[in-house]
Amino acid sequence: MIYLDNNATTPLCSEALEAMMPFLTECWANSSSGYRFARRARAAVDEARARVAALLDAEPAEVVFTSGGTEASNAAIQSAISLHPDRRHLITAATEHEATLRPLEALAARGYELTVLPVDSRGLISLEDLAAALRPAQTALVSLMWANNETGVVQPVAQAAALAQEAGVLFHCDAVQAAGKTPLRLSALPVHYASFSAHKFHGPKGVGALYVSGSVRFAPSALGGGQEGGRRSGTLNVPGIAGMGAAAAAALSHLEAEAGRLALLRDQFESGVLERIAGAHVHGAQAPRLPNTCSLRIDGVDAQGALLLLDNAGICVSTGSACATGSIRPSHVLTAMGLNSRQARETLRFSFSRYNTADDVARAVTELEKAVAKLRLTLAATGVT
Ligand code: PLP
């Protein structure tokens, strides 16, 4: 099998598995307990916090472990509105992940005013639009993702966060797809909250983190036993957290070399497809992008059909975000970039990881070429367009 769906999830790295094993077997203590048996679990959590902080270029105290990216984004949004109950305006972008859009839409249904910034055909917001939308003393939060899960397009987060800061508005960044793929340097940015998920960088599923800048307050939504300094109650997922820490350390050690290697693989893939398959178009090619992601459409080729043929050839890809697979609605990300619903349904996403090789890329181009030829033949035979 050739796995090219790494924006949906990634395989667990051996470093993470090794770090998790003791806490799934002999050391199953609750990390909050007072006896010596629990100390090893507590030490593993401390180490993981430092390792995750290093990946983000943050302080360990700024890392709050969660169950994943969705919980982290929900917690950031809830914190912003709790801290500013008098502010009833929120800002986000049209291409955000559902983990941001859904909670914001739920607030809009409760009477909040929600500005959804449009994106251009490259998938980028306009900083002028953001500046015009910001309302000092009225906007509770700007939520803008670092990199898009479907296209890999990287937003101008540093400039957007600076604009929010000038207006005195909290800024949340969904950095789930960016972590481990591009340097983050949060300490140098006026980002107040940021979301992360271990399974996107070869850690385990069901564990993530919310970065809470030491410069801002945080109002918790998960109340209970007061774990994580009262910021996220609930018994800590020690094996998951240890795995996330080890995956973060491995990602950091590979970051520089992998960013260049992945961009090369992605570029080889794209030039192979564009040379060999007529009517192929890469989305977001003119924008800054993650090095590992290629979203493309092929004229007249149903992406679902291509996905099935690639699957038969042992290649795993996606037709958009994993959450949207099987949904009959075209991707909101692609339609926000100006694609019509037919073009959105002609779109496939290939996302690479440090476990992919140049051979994988060559096989993927060949199998995609075969799949497209077969689908076009069928189309021509049936006359269905
Ligand atoms: N944000 C983005 C950009 C994502 O790609 C995902 C996962 O698909 C999430 C948030 C949600 O993360 P999790 O699966 O950890 O809840």
C-alpha cells in the first residue's frame, strides 16, 4: 500500500510507540496521584510538555493537553467569548476547518455576529478585508488557520495576528496541519491561542494541545478536577501525551531536512501529473503552501471514481478533507476559492509524509494516469459527461 493521505492522519512513528508502551502496560498510574508509582507518569507528561513546547517554540507552561485539534479550537473560542462577554462579534475565514466553523456558526445562531472573510482564487484571505472587519472593543476573536487541510495553502498568520493585536482583539490559529511540516515560532508571534493534533505528525489519535500564550488569560470550558492548571479538567491521557511528545521531538529533528525533501517530492508529483495528464490543474499553486500537500483537479474526471481505482491499485488518497468524504456536498474550501461544484468533485488531494519516497510518487503518477485514462474511456463509451 502507498499511503498518500497524510493530511487525514499519519502512521504512528516508532518513537511515539516506544514512548507510549510503558504507560499502556506496566506504568498505568494516574499522573495526578501522590505515590511514587505515579511519578514516572507525571515525569513523562512533563517531558512531553517540554517536547511539544519545543516544536512550537513556546514555553512548556503554555501547552495545555487536550483530546485533539477539535477540542483545542472549541476551547479557544469558548475562552474568548467568556473573557469578553460584552463583545458579540467574531471573525474567521471561509476555508477554515469544521472544528472552527461549526462552533462559530453555533454562536452566530445564538446571536453573535460572525464575519466570514472570503478567500481569493489562490485560497488566501486579504489583510485589508481583515483590517476592515476588526472592531476594537466589539470583536471577541479572530480565528484563522495556519495552513489549510485540503489545499495546504498557508495564510498570512503573522500579519493577521499583528492586525488583531493592534485592534486589541484575541487571535486563535488552527495550526493542526502546520505543526511538524513548517517551523512555527509561536514565541515571536502575537498569536494568543493555537490548536494542535498529534495524529497529524505521526503521533497517536485522540490527543492534541491548545497553546495558550503566557501573555493572555484563558477561561476553561472543561471544568472538573482542575488538571492542566485548571485549564482542562480530566484525567490525563498519559500514553497519548507521551506519544505526542515523542512524535513532536521526532518531527522537530526532521523538520528542516523534511521540508525540502517533501517539497521536492510534491513538485515531482505535480510536474509528472501536469506533463502526463491533460486537463490537470493544481489548486493554490500561486500561494504559499505546505510542502507536503497537492490538491488538484482533472477536467471531466470524477474524483470519487479515481479514488476507487487508485484504491484498487493500492494507493490511498482523498477527495477533500476526510470529514467530507462520503458527503454529497462539494468541499466548502474549494467553492470558497471559486470552483464550481463540478470542479470541486473533480478534485483529489495527495498529501505526503516523511515515510513517502520518490518511488511512491512515481507509482502514484502512473496509477493516476491509468485511472484517468480508464475513466475517460468509460465516459466516452457511455457518453455521460
Ligand atoms: N483542524 C484542521 C486543519 C484539521 O485538519 C483537523 C483534522 O482533520 C482538525 C482541525 C481536527 O483535529 P482532530 O482530528 O485532532 O480533532
